Amino acid sequence: MKKFIIIKFIIVYLALFCISLVHAQVPPALPVTSLPTATPQPPAIASPNGQTTPPAKYAEYQSYCRQNDFDERSVFTNEQKKRRIDLIEKKIVANSTDTAAMNALIKEFIAAKDYKRAEDVFKKYSENLSAEDQIIWTSEFSVQKKLSASAISKLEKFIIENPTANRALIKLAQIKKTLQFYSEAADIYIDLQNKNKKSDYSIELCEIYTLDSHHKDAEVNCLQAAKKNPANHLPEIYLGISHRERENFKEAQLNFENSLKKQKSEFALTCLGELHFLKKERQKTIEYLNQAIELNRASYRAQLGLALAEFEDKKYDAALVNFKEACALGQKDTLEMRKSHKILEERKSPLAKNYYDEIQKCKAKELF
């Protein structure tokens, strides 16, 4: 009897062991929420002529001309900047309550990217400034110190307490745009327009929707902005960018050229240069980018575009000179230079080492 019990125990044990092996080989069912889903493909974009353009082809290319990074102030020489600052300082000396001049002085230093002096001026005159001016400038300094979340939080608190503080709302929208929270920035401008039917933020919405690749909304607002502000060259540029990203190159070129008729700008010239690069028209690319550089020596993106065009033309030495210049002016992202280095390395070109050395130098500059 005892022997029979032992045998029965062994049989049960073996049966349980076999069952556990079977379960070990079958993966457990995933809960419904964990099931993988297919990644949706971006839809084709309709162009004005009713045709559709697949986005994949352009999406492989990373544009260097999408924002107005180099406004008119960056064209001023150091001597001109100094004269402007001296003039504003004299106005403050003549009238110690001139808050417009105080704000203008802070703005000049920020435009010159001298944030320390801008903050020093703010601290010096902050008691004279309104509460709204104070929150606007403190949020600007917080953003420059990479404390954007704090800046947004303080602005939102101030706006709740001061619902008519429209300039603070605009500053909040600008910060959200910089952080690429485009839909939130657009909502603020729409709310401002709804609060005051006479206000117009079509230029701001034109830019935001273009940056966010909401091409239908971009086109509506850019056309409206161009109509309401016929002398402003920016709506045409953003329309051009929107068309370029839909690969409507003919329309994009027309928009960029129309912008230049209104005002010659580094923005339009650089975008035109880039457009011709995409169209494989190297000579026109180089021509427009050189014009952009001549107009604004600080434009590292035009230098970068020139480097890419010259590299495509197999002018590797000339391209490296422009890569170096772009880095010296502030283009610290070495992605395009690294791509070029890889091509030269694969071709076993002796210039590959020169490119590698410049990449390391550019990376080192980023640390300072």
C-alpha cells in the first residue's frame, strides 16, 4: 500500500512537470492595451491644383530654412549697435521715468545676445517697470537659463491674476512656439483675436501653422496676413516654405521671389538657395546663398547651405571652408559635416581626415 502511494505521487508529480513545460513554451497572452498597433502613415497632402503629394520624399530632407532666425538687428555692425545703445542710455539720463527707453535698452542687449547685461539693466530699472513688463523680462531670462517650465508657470499664474495682460499672453505664446508647442501657441493667438475682434494675429498664426506643417491653416492665415499687411515680406516666405514642404517647388519659388520684391532679406534669399539645391540647380543655389551671406554675415545657415552645395559639386576643400565658417558663426550641429566625412571616408579620400579634425574642433567649441 505504501509502495502504491509513492508510485501515485511520482506519476502526479511528472504530470504536473509536463504541464508546466507546455505552459513555459507558450507565451502569455498580452492584455488588449498592450497589443502592438500599426504606425499610421502620414496622409498625402493636397496641392492647390487638386493633385496629391506623398510626404515621404521631402521628409528625408532636413530643411535649414524654416524660421526668421536672422532679423534686421543682426545686420548691424558692432559700432552701430553701440551707437543705438548710447542713444537709448542718453534718453534715460534725460528722463529717469522713461520706461519705454528702459524696455528698449533691455531689448537691444537681448537682440545682441548679451543676456547678462540685459538682466543687469533689468535689475537696475525693474522698480520703474510695470508688473507686466517685469514678468515678461523675468520669463525671458528664465528661458535663456533653460528654465522654460518655470517661465511658463509664472506667466500662467500672472495671466490668471491679470486676465487683461495681453502682452504677457503674447510672451507665453512666443515661448510655447520656441518650445514647439505649436497648437498651444496658436490657441493663445486665436483667443486674443476672439477677445478683440479688431486685433490681427494672422502673421503669427501664418508662421506657427507653417512650422507645425498644418498647411491648410498656414495657407489661409498667410494669405490673410499678406492681404492685411501688403508691405510685410514674411507671409510670402512662410507660404513659400509651406509649398516647398509639399514639393510644390514652382509655387514656392514664386512666393520667395515675391517676398524679395517687398524687401530683400536673408530669410528669402537663403530659402531660395535651398529650394534650388533641392531642384539640383547648383549654380543658382550658390548665387542666392552668397547674396544671403553678403546681406547678413551672421547667417551660419547660408554658410551651411553653401557647404552642402559645394560638396555636391565635389568642391570638397571649398565646402570644408564653409562648414568651418558655419561652425564659427554658431552652427554647432555637425550632422551635415559628419555625413560628408562619412562619404569621403567611404571613398578613401585623404580629405576625410581634414573633415574629421574640423568636426572635433566644432564639437569642442560647443562646450564653451
